Amino acid sequence: MIPAAFEYVKASSVAQAIALLNQHGDEAKVIAGGHSLLPAMKLRLSQPAVLIDIAHVAELKGIKTAGSTLTIGAGETYHAIATSATVISACPVLASCTGQIGDIQVRNAGTIGGALAHADPAADLTAVFLALGGTVTVQSAGGTRSIAADDLFVSMLMTALDSGELITAVSVPVMSKGQGAAYAKLKHPASRYAIVGVAAAVTISNGVVSACRVAVTGAGPQAVRQPSVEKALIGTSGDAAAIKAACASAGADMEYLGDIHASEDYRRAMVKVYAARALTDAVAAARA
């Protein structure tokens, strides 16, 4: 449980962190909270020669709204997000989700940028980010670009980030009248990782669901949307019967993983249950 030897560098700016990434290439890893990387290093599943610490880079901090967008610095911790008055007002589901991650120690160290870059198949934020239709801003030596939530997660522990790129900010829509979002999960009792987690976001116009996004985490190798559920709910009133009918297809086209915590069949059954719970809460929030 002792990591291989590595060089530690504390970056003071985004530019320095990117320069170090370019200098050391695949031999370097970025660390902020470290709750995913350090255990892997202790098991020697990851053996970076250089560790670039970005936890104290001021440019990666900040929570603000501008128009219809909430932007959060990639270095903001789960606890900071969960307790932010700005987040609670602009996007309550994001505050609720981050408040459910791990324990208080994890929430005070783990960061939103780290969670999305790591793309753990049982992470909570991946599903919420997908359901909200957010974007990440990434920076490299070549400049800045945005990656939409639908394009970010490629496979287990893999994202669309290129070598030398760093997530600097995360943006999601501000919830407005007639919009609601919710996250429901079956959590592991010790780690609080999602055995199954489902996030849902809906828009209700003139009493009818006009937009819907549903995403699942914990059940398979990566967080994925549920287009059949979304399509089935749009155009309905979003009542209990409509939600039940829509969720009949939840998880139908997913790849599942089974482990010591839950079998593939159990996860398949729970996706339907938690999709219905998330949608019920999202519709209630949209009508509030």
C-alpha cells in the first residue's frame, strides 16, 4: 500500500499546470482532492512519475451565475458546492447531489472537475451533469474549448479530454420556472458510491412535459442517458402513470456490470425503480 516514487510539484497557476503536463506527458498526473488517484497509486495501479497538485490554484475556484448559466470552477470542492447559496438557488439538484457524496472528509477534498475527469462508473456527478446537459471548459497549450456532457464520457474511466488538457470550469443551466431536476440513488452503505443512481431533468410547459433528460450511473461502465425514457415522457402530463409507462424501458439498452455489491439483474431492476423516483421528484420540482 505504498505508492511508487514520484516527483511532486505544486502548481501556482493553470498555465504552469498545463506547461508541466506538456513537459512530462503521460508520465504526469494531476491531483486536486486525490480520493481517486491516491488509492490507485497505493495499489500501484497508477504510477505517475510526476504529480501536479492544482488544489490551490485560484483560477480554478469560484461559483457564479451569468444569465441562464451557472459556472463552477473545476477546483471547487463538493462541500463548497453543496453549501453554496448560489448553487442551492440556481441549481438545487447539484447542491443535493454533492451533499450525498462520500463523507464530510471526502466532500471537503474531492472536486467537481476531478470527478468529471476521472469518470468513475459509480460517481454521482456524472449522471447529474449528463441530465442537466452541462458543459466543461478545458484548457491546453493550444487554447480553450468546451465539451458538452453528451460528448465527455467515452468509456469506463475514460473521457474526451486530450493529453495535456485540463478542466478549468463546469457550467450547467440555471433552473427557471417550469424546470426541475432530481437525483435518486441506491447507495453503498459504507462508501456511498451509487450502486444505481439516476438523475432526471424536465421542463413543463402548459401542463405538458416539453423536455426531458435522464441519465444513469453506477449500473454499467459509464454514465449514460436514457433516450427511450425521455422520448416516452415528452408530451405527457408527467403524472404517475406516465412516469411508470416511460420507465418501463429504463435501462433496456444499457451494458451492465455485476460485482460483489449487486448483480447485473439487480441493477437492471433498480434502474427502473430509481428512474421513476428521480422523474417523480423532478416533475414535482418543475411544478413547484
